[in-house]
Amino acid sequence: MENLVELIVSDPIVGALKAFFFFGAVQVKSTEIIEKAIEENMNKFKNVCNPDIVRNILRWLEDDKFGVLVSKDILGFEHIVELDILKKEYINFLELYLKSIYNVTNNFEQVADLLVRNEEYQLQVARLRMVIDPEIQLSKNIHKKTGIQYLKVKGFWLNDIGIKERRYFKSLGRLDKYPDGIEDASAILEGRRKIREDIFAEYSKLYPKK
């Protein structure tokens, strides 16, 4: 066992938590492009004992599973470059050899520290994906005093153990502004925009730029 990535994937409990909270079912968007990127990165892990598990990690990194709205939502797309930089940083971390870790950083005292850092990387990647492609729900509501119907948007976030929870709530204004109600395209985009503002504020607070 020489690579850091081998240490990380060797623990079945960590692997199970990782799969449950972050990986989900693999849905390949473009097999050719994703597999090519995976094989290019696998050149950095020629000495690992279990290359298949390493490929699974790389596949999760390559396949963001973004929805169709990302291509229409330029406010989210601007964070794609930031996500790519984070992914490369994570791969560089996995590429470290155990015997060289102390030459790179002295922040790791025990094996648990390395496993925790791995989980932190995965959580940050998953959270940044939510900035790019927010998960929202629209609902109709009635103002108690005026009786006017309005649209409300709810947004989700990943908590510190990687569990998705509803965290953000915003009003989109009167329902009659949106002819198609909760299915209205402009309402969906506006809801994503408002929720993204809160998500990105939270993300920026947790992960300030270096």
C-alpha cells in the first residue's frame, strides 16, 4: 500500500458511506469522453492495488449528472471552471504517496486525518455542484392577510455529513406573474437564481478563496 488513494478505498465503512452520501447510481452522460478522462487520470495510479475502485472515484468526479437546465442557466455555468480546479486538486491529493505526505504537509497525524480530508473533498465537490445546478421545489401559497396567491421556492443543501436537507426558502412573487404556475420556465429559472444566491453565500463562507 503506497498511494494515499489505496488507504482511502481500503476501508469498507468509508466506502459505504461515500457511496451512500455522494455517489449514487452511475449515470454516464457521454461514455467516450468520460472514460477517456478516467483512463488519462488512471496513468497517475499505476501502482494501486485496486484500480477498479479508483476508477469509480474518478468516474464520480467526471460525471456531474447535471440537469438540462444547466445549459440554459449561465449564472450557474460560470462556476464550472471553479469545479474543474477543485477536482484537479482532489486528484492531486489522491495521487500522493504515503511516504511523501510529510514532505507535503504536516497536518496529518493519523490515518483518520487522511480519511476525513478525503470526505471533505467529496463534500465540497458535491456542494459546488449544487451551486451550479441547484435542486429546488416550487409551491403555491396563499398570503394569510390578503388572500393573494404567490409562488415560493425551496432549496436544498448538503449538511456536514453529506445528507441533503431543505435549507432555503424564497418568495417569487404573485402567482399570476407565471402563467404556467409551478411549471413555468421563467419561475424555475428565477427560483434557481434566488436559491443559488443563498447556496453560494453559504459555500463561500465555508470555502473562502485562498
